[in-house]
Amino acid sequence: MEQQLTKRELEALRIIRNHILQIGRSPSVRQVMSAMGYRSPRSASILIDRLIDKSFVKRRSDGGLQLLAGGETDATHAQTVNVPLVGTVTCGEPIMAEENIEAMIPVSTRLARPPHRYFLLRVKGDSMNECDIHDQDLVLIRQQSTAEDGDMVVALIDTEATVKEFHQSRNMIVLKPRSTNPVHRPIVLTDDFQMQGVVVATLPQDAFN
């Protein structure tokens, strides 16, 4: 049976969850302490340890916290699937590597339709703002290695994952920005680049405020 959270534990979980979703990293013990109005970091540390013991969060290898599916996020009985929210992707590292996963977020199966695999990615910059994809929004990605012309895709280029509009011509791939900012230019690639998947939905940042 799922272990219940006290009022203070639930408050701490919400603080951690909102910080990860809005800032892109877990809060420090002192940030949790400040948000909860404590005077000592020990009180916040004890609450975090309880959330770990109850399997609502876990400690990452870098010392940060990762949200696990459970608690208030599973409060409804709607059909959902737990989708990993991916953070920083480093060179040579698979996008779904354990150290990249910040949280597990329940998403309706109407969006994340089985049997496909999905992940959430936080957008950086304004290169797709004409498509209503803005800085810090989350995009829901269906994992696949192929796309059709006009699809919005996630490609892993050098050290970063980028969201662009996909176009293919003979041996050439063109990833086009859709932005009001003229600084963004199309990226021209051969067909050996790493495509991670296709964008199926956008979750605006203010949905988590």
C-alpha cells in the first residue's frame, strides 16, 4: 500500500517538484528550508530523507534529487503513463541516460499513446516561438529515428538536443527554425545525425506555476 505523506512532507514534495519543472534542477536543502519557513536546514533535510524513504524522490549520483512517480502526481485515476523529463544532455551520452532524468511525470495516454516510448524535454531559446514553443516550455517527444517533412523533431547535435522543423532532400537534412528572431538559421546536415524523436505536444511553462 502506498505510504501516505504528512502535510509538511507534501508541501516539501510540491516545492521540489515545482523547482525541478520550472528551474530545471532540484532545489538545495537551504532552498527547501527557506521556502518552508524553517530556520535550520536540518528540518528540511529530515523531510527530504522521509520523501526518499517513502520512494517519492531519490538521490541522484550528482547529489541532486529526482522525482519518482507517486504521491500527488498519481492522485487522479485517469489513465496515464509515467514519462521521464530529460535535463542536460552531454556529449556522447544517450539522451535517456539515468543522469539526465530529472523527474517522472504522469502524462495522459491520449497524448503518450502506447506502445510508443516518450520523453519530455525542456526547450532552450526562442528558435521555435512561431510554433508556440517558447523558452522553458516542455515538449512531449515520441521516440523514433524517422520523420516526415514538416515534422517538429528533436535532434542531438554535438552536445545539445535541439527542436527544429525537419526537411529532407536527397542526401541532405535541413533543420529549420520557426522564429521571429532572425539570428536563428537553418542547420544543414547529412543523414548520419542522431534524431531522437518527433514532438507531439507542448506543455507551457506557466502550466506548472
